Amino acid sequence: SNNAYNQQYQKLEQQAAEQHAMESSAHAEAQRYAAIVYFATGSAVLDANAQQQLRWFADKMTPFPQATFDVQGFADSTGSEVKNQVLSGERAQACAAYLQSLGIAPARMQVNAFSTASPAASNASASGRKDNRRVEITVR
């Protein structure tokens, strides 16, 4: 009967709504976590601190298998713009490769290089430049 169909349809609609609510909640939860990894001047090598930060992030993402990430590389103002564009990309790729080694599929990561755009701090000081030699990993 039509009534049985309507009841079944409403049940499926409710299940879909509940599923969507769960996914939204999980996404909001996952978005609370981010990682920032710092690098030595002219380097895209992950040091022990960088690896620890990435392991922490991967661990936090374990409950969120649907989460996808922006992996954004940056550079300080030392060196040429061309070199910084390449370097910021290498930094982002190094982080993505390490996350992949921890079980995060490459398809889940959007890797971008921003060179000296969007500095986190002033490039006028050594500490500011240190803050700018970074990769930011955020949940999309």
C-alpha cells in the first residue's frame, strides 16, 4: 500500500538525516585539529619535531577516515621568489609523503605551495622568518 511505502520512505529519509548529522559532527570535530611544521632555512627536511607533529596529527585523524586535508607550504623571504616557490612545494610534499607513510591516502590531501605569500609573521626578524618557514595542515 501507499502508506507502507510512505513509512519506509520516511524511515530512509530519517536515516539519511541522521547519517548527515553524524558526518557533520565528525567533520566539525576533525576541524578542531591542525598541524604546523617548521623547517630550517633553505630546507625541506623533516626534523624530529616535524615528524612528531605529523604523527600526532595522523593519530588525531584516525577516527575521521572521511576527512580531507589542505597541506600548504610556505617560505620566508630569504632567497629568490623562484627558489621559495619550489622550496615551499618541497616542504608541503615532504609532509604529505610522511603522512602517506602513516597511512593517510594521497587522494585525501590537497598539496599547495604558497612561497612567501601569507606570512605568519614579519620577515624582518629571525624569529619571524622561522615562523614563515612552515607547512600548515588543516581539515578541508
